[in-house]
Amino acid sequence: MAQRLLDRELTAEELTTHARIQEVFHRRGANASVRAAVREIAQDDPGSFFAAALAVLESAPDPRRYPHLYATLLDCPQFLIELMRPDRYRREQLLEACRNFIKLDTRLDIRLARLVPGRSEDRHQLDTAHIVRILDILNEISPGPKLVLIMNHLTGHPDSRVASKAILLMGRRIQNSHWVDRHASSDDPRKRASVVEALWGHRSAWCRQTLWKAIRDENNRVVGNALVGLHLLGDSRVRDLVRCMLQDPRVPFRYTAAWVMSKMGDLEFLEPLRAALADPDQQVRQAARRALVTIRRPIVRQQQLEMIALSEAVQAGAAAAMSPEPPPAAPETPLPNGRPAEPAREPAEEKAVEYPEFNLHLDGTFKSRR
């Protein structure tokens, strides 16, 4: 694993669970019996099981030598449910872990998709925040359309947050203008914003038309996502539009404009964002401050690299100045004829001459040298 997810010592109860898990993997038996035993341990205490299972994974010296270990634990629903808990890891940390896990188990995205409500049953009864976190991670780690048939029904979920995340996940994989138009005309602004975001990076004519149509939406998130999408298509008119949006009388449109500027990252937005720091609304001021930090981050990093290079050059020069100079060479004594004396040469070691066993005479006879 590229990172450690368990950053503490195991408790006494977790150590007991850890020993039980190791005992299961040291048994000789069919894979089905090992999986069943691991799931039984997980049902007893999911929290202790998750910490103990992580300790088992992180103690394995080389994941490639233990494919059965990783496959068994990643196939355990309770392990994945605990891994995806919204309050357990930061999004970036969880993304990195899942990207490492899916390299070891290419069916990880399928296993995660089976945790969310299905078409006919909701086996695990996860709360909304949990489902949204799973959909968000799947949108990042699962390439291609293989989840479409499994999860397309979630676009009609009664909870708006779940439905909008599902629309974003499906929209990036279903390149169908009729599907996009149907969800872009939804009464729910979350769904409209998600379907517009799903078009980011796509260069077809109908995608561009949909983005321009979304510019006139009454919701700030929909308009912001449309501006980002047009910027990714290289439309130069976005700069003027987002500058005007920063002066909009509606507060949500102003702080969304600051967010769009941070996504675009152009240095020309530094001045209007500095002016927005005096906005009467606190949300706008905070959004402008975050945008300034985001835009200036590459500049600050470049300055840091230049300072490091300058410091290294100064240290190298100081070290060269303090190093002792080599002693001067002895003057050469000229020979009487005016030429400089040649350096003394060490006598070469004499090598013993090795003779062959016999010598061949011209008349064809042999004469021994013994």
C-alpha cells in the first residue's frame, strides 16, 4: 500500500480480532470457507474488525505475494462499508487508498456499487451521506460504462443528493443527447448542475449548445458549472462573463463567480478578486479569499523553488571558497639544452619470458627447450 490508513496502535479488543483474522488466513481450506469465516468475524464488531483488518493488510510486506489476503478482505462488505464512512477519512486520502486497492482488485468498483440501494432491495440500509460518498469515489476510480446497468436507477432516487451524484456518475459515461436533455430540464437544480458538470471536457456540438443554454439558468451552481465547461472548451468569452457575474446583485452568483475564477486559474482575475475582498457579504469575501489562494499557489511554489535553487547555489559557492587550494607545483629544472626536464618514470617491472613447450625450426623439426 502507498499510504498507511491506520495511524494508531490497536486496542486490546482489536488485537484479539487481529489474531482471529490471522488464524483464519493461516488455515488450509477453500477460499469460500475463508471468506465465510472473515465475514463472521466482521459481523461481531465491525469497528474492531476494520482496524484489525487494516493492520493485517499493512503488515503484509508485498501485496503481490498476498493476493488472496487482499481479495478476501476487499470482498467483505463490512470492510468496505467501514472504509467508506464519511467521517473516517478525508476525500483525498480515501481516493488515494481506493486507487491503490483497485490495482490489487480490479472488481473493487463492482463491490462498492453493490453496497448502495439496488433496483429491488436495499440490503445494507446505508444513510444518504454514506451513499453519496460511495458514488463520489466510484465516479473517480471506475473507468468506462460498466456501472451504468448497475446504478442507472439511482438517477431517480427520492433523495436529491443521491440522485444528483448518480446523474454525474452516469452522465460522464452515457454520451446521449436525449438522456442529457431530459435531466437538464429537471425541476431540481442539483440535478441540472450535475448533468452540466458531467459534460466537462466533451467537445461535441450538442454539448457546447447545452452549456450555452445552461448559462441562462436561474441557479448559480448550474451557471457556474456551465462557465467552467465552456472554459475547458477554450471559449474566450467566458472571462468577460465571469467578470460580470462577480458584479451580480445576487449573492450566490457573486461567490460562484469567485469559485469559477479559481477553477480557471488566470492571473488576470487577481485584481477583481482583491476587490471582492471588500464585498458586503461574508460568503463572497470567503470565496474570493479561497480563489486568491488557489490562483497564487503555483506562483508561490515557483518562488519557493527559485529561493531553494538560489540558496543551494550560494551554499555551493561558499563551500568552494572555503575549500583549501592545492599546493603549488614545484618549478621545473631545465636541461642544459633549454628543454624542460621530463618527469621521473618509475622502472617497469620485468616480466619473465615464457617460452612455448617446443620450437618449430624452418626445416620442420622440433627441438625441445626443456
